[in-house]
Amino acid sequence: MRESRRGAGAPVIWLLIALIRVYQRFVSPLLPPSCRYSPTCSTYCAEALRRHGLLLGTSLCVWRLLRCNPWGGHGLDEVPARESD
């Protein structure tokens, strides 16, 4: 069941990851480094979408972006592992 829900969002996931890659390639080099975490927020978001699908991946991405600020945390913050079915 989980795979069927994930498969339904695959084109949207692909599009979001493509937009992230465009940002990484063309926009990010023009900006000063500002991400407080490793991996960077854009890399984290792409991995979260790949690993967890559209809904949970987007939620993880938004939560990470909200935490990436001068008053938030910093350091290593990897995408959580997917729970086994």
C-alpha cells in the first residue's frame, strides 16, 4: 500500500527534485553560503523526497527550512531512515 501511494506522487517528486537541482546549479552559486546544516537544505530536501515520498518528504523539507535560521540549530542533520514495512 505504501508503495502505491508513493508511486502516485512520482511525477511530482521528480519535478520537485528537478527544481531543486536547477536551484543548486544556477541560483545557489550566486548566493553566499548560508546553510547552517550538513547536508545543505536543498540536498536534504531532495533526499527526503526520494526516501520518504511526497507528503512526508515535503513535511521534512519544510521543517528543515524552518529550522535553518540564525537562531536555529546547526551541524549534521541527516534525513531520517525510512521505517521498514
